[in-house]
Amino acid sequence: MKRFVYADNAATTQVSPRVLEAMKPWLLEQYGNPSSIYSIGRQARTAVETARRQVAAALDCEPNEVYFTSGGSEADNWALKGTAHLLAKQGKRHLITTNFEHHAILHTCAALEKEGFEVTYLPVDSKGLVTAEQVRQAIRPDTALVSIMYANNEIGTVQPISEIAAVCKEAGVRFHTDAVQAVGHLPISVREQNITMLSLSAHKLHGPKGVGALIVRKGFIPPNLIDGGGQEKGRRAGTENVSGIVGLGEAITAAVEKMEEETPRVTALRDRLIDGLIKLPKVRLNGDRQHRLPGNVNLSFEGIEGESLLLMLDYAGICASSGSACTSGSLDPSHVLLAIGLPHEVAHGSLRLTLGDQTTDEDVDYILEQVPPIVERLRSMSPVWEKIKDL
Ligand SMILES: *Cc1c(COP(=O)(O)O)cnc(C)c1O
């Protein structure tokens, strides 16, 4: 029986009914501008401030350390460009990141390099991990910022963020983390983990698209990315996306409430999927088995093209990805898979399945039933497979 299985939760997630219900009034009846003085305006202001407290509570920081943005990309741009421009005035023109960040970080770094900033791209190991020691050795007197993602969107690797942040604190260097894939899925304490700045996005945790936040610890504020009105304490102009912000607050609250129950459930589904598919010949698991997001499965099947696999899975009703959503459609294999040392031809045969709140046991059964014959069929048509199958 054909099913519809959404296994691309790292690309985006479905808005949950609870989040939608919370958002509706702010689109329909209480559509006021939070800056207006009459009651529907004041109510909207209250709703935005409630959401700010919800985000702060979920991440263990102060509400006045939460700045709403249009999403993860904007938060990443603001953290990096803002900090670079601010600290350049003190002669600090060096940044440290890794070579397998999201493009919102890598392309921002490239833009800063064009302006004359210097960026060190730390290599990750074959599992996609970077160490605090690597960071320690890369820090220089002119280092303005270290930015390392909490968890990778393609291969799910979770970095030793507390250790890295401790090294940065000791050296007196600001630390930013793109935690878009981690928020709502892993327990995070901005305060205890010594994180200076953190980016998050609602649509990766069953909230709406086009809204996110940058957390900035007190005592440090990068210059504005968007100038205009006085919203977000004058730091990020533009009439607030009230319904979106309310949706983010509700989504992050729901995710934290459910984490204790969801993490073991999703982890078990993930492991069953990995164990079932890894049995096929010439398959490798990309990323680390232990330090891994609960819902992430990323495998490379030698001798096939990821794109063909995706098309056949789509035909079977399964939504998956073979890299990051932004790079599919380009012929270059993902920079993440190349960063962990996969040869081009192996990287091309990769499949990412990302599970979430709605994934069921039956969904996993269905994927396990559909993928092996599709892989076999594609390999039977592949001239490459003929050559490598007995190696
Ligand atoms: C999705 C994603 C982003 C971008 O977030 P948007 O809200 O879509 O702009 C940034 N970083 C990571 C790791 C992501 O997965």
C-alpha cells in the first residue's frame, strides 16, 4: 500500500495544529500593530513579549536577550557581519568557523572576506566533528568571533559546543552558534554553556517559515543589520511578524515540553532505519553514530545517483533529500559530504532522511520496505555498479 511519508524535517517541518491555533487570532481578530496605542495594538505587543519570554525560557536566557528576525539566515548574517564590523574598530578582523557550516554562515564569511576580513575554516574529521583544541589553536589576538554550528543539517553531527564555548570564554573571544537544527531537539542552556550568540528558526521546529531569532547575551550587541523603526529595542527594524513570533513561541515551548518523550522515540526510529539500511551492500553511514541529532539518517549508496533515488522515492510517496535542500538542483556534491572526505562519486549517492514529531513506526517500516528494491533497481541499471560491486 502506497503511503505519504515526510522524511525531510531538516529542510522544513509541518506547522503543528497547536502552533496554528496559537497564531490564528493574531492574523484574524487581533491584527493590530504592536507599536499602536489602542487595545488591539497593545494586545499584539503583549503577545510578542510573551513569545519572547517563551523563547528565553526554552533556551535559559533573559527575555531582553532575544531579538526576533526573519529566520535563521538573517540571524546568522547579523551575528557575523555585526560582530565583524563592530570589532574591526578594535583591530579585530579575524573569524573562525568550520568548513561544513550552513551556507548562511559560509557565504556570509565569503562576503566578509571580500571586505578584507580573514576567516579560518577549521576542517572537521571524517565523522564531521571539530574539537575545542582545534579552536584553541586557531584563536589569535585579532580574533573577533568564533562561529560553529550546534548540529549539522546534513549529517546530524552534534558538536562539543560547551567545550568550544569554554575555550572561547577563556580567550575572551565571542562565540556564536547556528543552532537552527538543534533548538527544540537538544537541551540547550545559553547561560550555562557560555554562548554569546545563538541563531534559531521556527520552521525547523514545527513553527511557521520566515521567523526566527538571534539570542545576544547582555553586554554585547552587534550593530543593526536592518535600519528603520524602533522595533526590537531599535536593533532590528520592521513591524513585527506578530503571528509568526507567537508561532515561534508556541513551537519552542511545545518542543521543550515534549523533548523528554520525543527524543528516545525518534532516536529509536532513527536507529532502526540506520540498522535496516546499513545491511545493504556498499552503504556507509555519514556522520557520527553517537553525537548525532535524534532524527538524522544520512547514508551513501555506492554506484547510484542521489537524484534518481529521490525521484523514485518521491514516486513511492517518500519525501527525502540527498544533500541540503538549497543545493539539490546543482551538480556539485554537498560541501558537507566533501568536508568529511567522501569521494565525489560516493557523495553523489547520498540519501538524507530526517524524522520528526509526526514520524511513526509504520513510516519507518515503509521506508525500510521501499528503499532496498529501489537501490537494487538503480544499481542494476548503473554501469558504475558493474565495475565496483565486487571490489
Ligand atoms: C535551515 C537552516 C538555516 C536557515 O534558516 P532559515 O530560517 O531557513 O533562514 C540556517 N542554518 C541551518 C543549520 C539550517 O538548517
